[in-house]
Amino acid sequence: MNKSKNIPELRFPKFANDGEWEETELEKLCPNISSGKDKKTRGGEFSLYGSTGVIGKTENASYKGDFILVARVGANAGSLNRVTGEFGVTDNTLVISFKKSEVINFIFYLLKKVGLNKLVFGSGQPLITGGQLRSLKLLIPKSQTEQQKIASCLSSLDELIAAHSQKLEVLKDHKKGLLQNLFPQEGERVPKYRFPEFEGDGEWEEKALGQIAEIMTGSTPSTKDPINYNGANLFVSPADINDNRYVTRTKTTLSDIGFSKTRQIKANSVLFVCIGSTIGKVAQNKFPCATNQQINSLIPYEGYSSDFLYSLLDSQSTKIASIAGNHAVPIINKTSFSAVEISFPPSLGEQQKIASCLSSLDALITAQTDQIEQLKLHKKGLMQSLFPKAIE
């Protein structure tokens, strides 16, 4: 392991004897650092970039080629994007252009590693200046070939992540299509697509959620008593519910004592966020758990499928969330939530058939999401190892 701060922990064998990386200023690598020129969108064929990325179209292509854009002003000051082609730039964005285009990828990853947000100053209006960028001190390998090798490695990984992310979006779009076709739409009593064995089963039936499941609102053990926390029991909050169907781990856990003080939810129930900015998020718990008071849990009665109920609520989440209205703190109380009416197939068999179809797709989505996360962790590890510690 290299102990010098100016040598990366991981180095390609060809460059193992090339010595320490050298310090230089960004301006010496990129003499052309300037502010954008466009001040507003006017329509046109070229993308117009601002501090948040593409903000519209412009008639004027102020720049052409490969560039790195840095947000100069506002909440996104210091954020970094790379752009290829012809484009315009607002005056709240800085443009870094390159005298040697071969090293653009390396500079991009180097600046990502450095983290430009540390240059941002000002509380009222966060700001980063061109002068700061020009004088920014960086460490680079002596050999441009080593720079290119590092950039090529990271670029290949980014391309792989992008490809897997695109596949994930395709799977999600496919799921959206299935949800639209396997469940009746507004004002309808049968879905657009029905499995052949159930085509003669008649219309779906409107039922209130309180009729088909026991609904339990979560509670929080006293946070003043440490004995309630840091155990093996899951304690679900809205922050633990993401794009994955199942909650398998939580940021906060409960001790057995703390768990005994909650309303315990058995495994494979359905969790629905009914309070707060993320109202409408829905998930299932793989293991027994407790939840905080922002979540209503549904434990289906006999004759109703938990897996089907999850997919049904997933398809109707936006509609149900709208019940809360536009308030500072959106809320659907237990009474209103229990009264929500949703269409159900007349037979448990049809519920299970639909649930099985969607569960298989959710498993693919979860596996794809996990693969992307693993690739991102791999990239994070490479970013830590391919650049010297002194850069951090």
C-alpha cells in the first residue's frame, strides 16, 4: 500500500514506478474558464444550460465541443456536469473548456473527486467564482497516458451503470403498463386485460379498505429512553420506503423492550405513508416490524391477498394521496383511509394470479436496482483508490 499522500492506493502496473503525482492549478490545465452568456430562454434548436442543468432551448450555440459546466450561483453552486455538442449557457454557470481535449474525462473525474462544493461561499446567495476555479490546486499524474487510463476505467463503469439504469427504466415502464391493464381504470368495473380463466367471473367489486384489512396506525416508543432502541427489530419510517417493494432494513431499530411497546405488524403486510411530504409511498415488510405514526399498515383478512393489495395500492397511490389535499402537512387520517374504496376481483384466485405476475416483475426490478447500487459502490471504491488521498 502506498503511504505517500501524492500516490494513489491503486495504480495500473504500467505506471507503478512513475513516482508521485504533481501539483498544478486548474488554469494551467484548462486556460479557458469563462461565464455563460445567455440570460434567458428564447426557443431554438440548442440546449440552454443553467445551474440546474438543461433549462430550455436557445437560438445561440455559445459553445461547441466537449466542456465541463459548473453551477456558479444558487443552491446548486459547485455542481458539475459534462456536456458534448453545441449549447448555450446562462450567466450563472461557468464553462471549463480544454486546450487538450484528450484529458477532458480525467479532469471531469478529478473535479468530481475534489468536490467543488467546498469552494462555495456566501449564505444568502451561494457562489463559486471563476477565479476560485482558476487557482484551484490539483494533483495529476505526470503521464497523460495514465490520466487517460484512469478516465477510461471510470468512463466504462459509468457507461455500464447508464446501461443498467436504462434497463431499470424499461422494467418500470413495463410495470406501469401492466398496472394500467390489469386493474380497472376510473369508472370501469373490469380491467382491460384479464387472464382467460377469469373472463367469465363478472365485474370487480367496490370495497372499502377497512372491509378487507385490519388497519393499524404506527406509534413511536419514547426516544428519551435509550433502552427502547438499537436492537434487532425493524422500525419503519417513510425514509425507509424507497423504489424497492420490500423493506428489509431500517435506519432505526428497536430493542425487544421498545418493540413490545409498539403496535406490531406481521411480515408481508402492506405499509402506506399517510402523513407528510412523501404521502402515498407504499411497501411491504419482509419481516415483522413496527412503524411510526406516519404509516398505516394493512393486514388483510382471510380471502384477500397481501401481495395483490400491495400492487393495487401501488397503482392507486397517487389518487389516494390526493385525499390529503394541499396542506402544509398533508394527512389522511385512519378513518378516511379506511373508507377509501377500491375495486377487487370476485375471487381470491384472480387476486393471486395478478399478484404473482406483478411480484415476478417487482423481483426483477429489485434485482436490477441492487445491481446498479453495487456498481455505484464499486465506482465509489475506485474513486477512492485511483486518486491520491491528498486530493480529498
